[in-house]
Amino acid sequence: MRVFFKNFFFVTVPSLLVIVLMLELFFRFVIIASNTPNYSFELNHKVLKFDTHNNTKGTYTLGKWGEKMGDWKVNNAGWNYPIDYRPKGVNKRIAVIGDSYIEAFQVNNDANYPYLLNSSLSESGYEVYGFGISGAPLTQYLHLCRYVEKEFAPDIFIVNVVHNDFDESIQKYSSSPFFLTVSLQDSLATEVEPVPYQTSGVKKWMKKSALIRYLVNNLLITNLTTSRQKKAGEESVEQYNANVAVNKLQARQAEIKWMLKAVLKKFKEDFPDKRIIFVMDGCRKDIYDGILSQSNILFLNKSLSEETALVGLEVIDLNEAFRREYDQNKRNFEFDSDGHWNVLGHQIVADTLAGYLKK
């Protein structure tokens, strides 16, 4: 037994430490482990954003080979953007609000469409700021607009909407209590305030390890432990399009419309003197397949256009811009390995918005 413990502590343990150290260096310098900023929940505004003091720049990678996606940098206000934000009253400005499409870790942070739009509108005297956080739904965009209005007072709000933003705005369908949602009951849509997001010290410490980040972010080992094994011969009844379960969305159409009416009304009431432009993602897969008019998620685009018109807000549906570009050049707007917009996708959105605003 003494020999066993002696071998364990003086041979096995040192050997394991050497292996761990080698793997740590390997995933730090050879296959680069994905890195993302640390979250920070600002209690004053009850807003989730990024920590401005620790882990403020890095590279987002994807998959077991560490495919490089984009370099990111957290600015002074806690958002992934290449320039710092100045306080309100300094210049005319446009605020772009959204989720991971505006957070945009998949491209370099000077290639996301808010910054491309910033460059396009520089001669007009506008500064464009981006406020994106992964997983945020439409209701959280309203919450973010309230925060941005207090801190930066933009002249124009651009609210970026994707297809999973609708039902996730309803509390019972949301898995993110740190975002604003609404509860639908007794013909009323009642706002449910965000609860503070908390990250343990252990998780912050573990995130400093490239090996752990590779296992969690690139190999997604946490998903393996939570996924349920299908029985032999069992077929999935889920039909997915644009990262949404179509059958669930279709079953929730009445609730979505109810939520949409209430939330858009609040946008109008809270910002009566602001120009608010909603930008709706296109049904990209159906554009590629040439079946846009029969798309099973097109009803969301139509619902947003109809409801914004009723309350006097603007909307840009990207279906036409994407369809026109694809018909001409047959190039996709997202990555093969990731459904978010690629550089071309961001450029098309930026060009579409720049043309719309200049008119």
C-alpha cells in the first residue's frame, strides 16, 4: 500500500499535471479554445451585458478544430464593439439593439453591421452604437431601449429581430429569467422584470483555463450530459427552420400576436418622439430553396410588419434584400457551421439600412 501511494503521488500525479499543462498550452496556442467575455448584470438598469474589467478581448472559435470565427473586444460601456461609447448629448446617434446577431462573435467586431453602418453614415454626422447580448428576445429589446435611452439618448432606434424572438418573449416559454418577458393572463400582458444574473467564482476561475473552455465551448460536453437519448426507431416530430421549432411556433400564434401587440404598443408609448425601425431577418433557407412564398415561418415576418404598421412604427423585412442578392450571386448569408450571419450577411444588412436611412 505504501508503494502504491508513493507511486501515485510521485509518479501518477506529476504525470497528470504535465499532461494537463501540455493540453492547456495546446488549446491556447495550437487549436485555439473559444473564448467569450464574462457577463455582468448592471443592477441600476437591470441589464445583462459584459464585464468591462476582466477578460475584455479574445477570439471566438467553433468546433473541435477551433475554426476561427471572430475577434471581439468589450468597450467602455460593456458591449462587443470596436469603439468606446460617448455619453448622451455629444453627437447624433443611432442605437442598434439585438441578440447574438448584434453581439456578433462570429465575425470580427469591425465587420458587424452596426459598425459597417457607422462607417456608411459617418458623413451624415451620426454615430452608430451596437447593443447585442446572446439569447435576448423581443421583450428584452424593449428593456434595452429603456436603458440606452437613459444612458445615450439616441435619435434613432434600430431593433434587430430574428425568428426565435417571439415566443421566447413570453414568460412560460422563456428559459432566461434575467431577460424581461411578459406574462399573458386575463387579457393582459404583464411585464416580468429580469432577475439578476449571477456567475460563481468557480466558473469565472474555470473560464481562465483554455482546456476547460475547449471542452465546454468547442466540444459542448455539457450538452452531452443534458441531452436525452432517443429510443431505437423513434423519429423526431420537430421541424426546424431558422433555429425555431416550427410546429411549436405555429401552435403559439395567438399568444405571439397577443404579446406582439402589447410590446409594440409599449415601444410607441415609451418612446413617442423617437424614430424606431424594426429589422426582420429573412427566411434564408427558404430563399435558397426557392420557396420563400411557401415558407413555414413567413407568418412571423408578416405579423411583425402588420403590427408595426398598426402602431405607426417602421419595419424593414430583409427577405427582399437577401432574395435579390442570392438570385444574383448564389452566396449564402450564414456560415456552413453556424446559422448566424457571415460577413456577407452583415454587409447586406448594413447596405440595406444605409440606403433606407439616406432616403
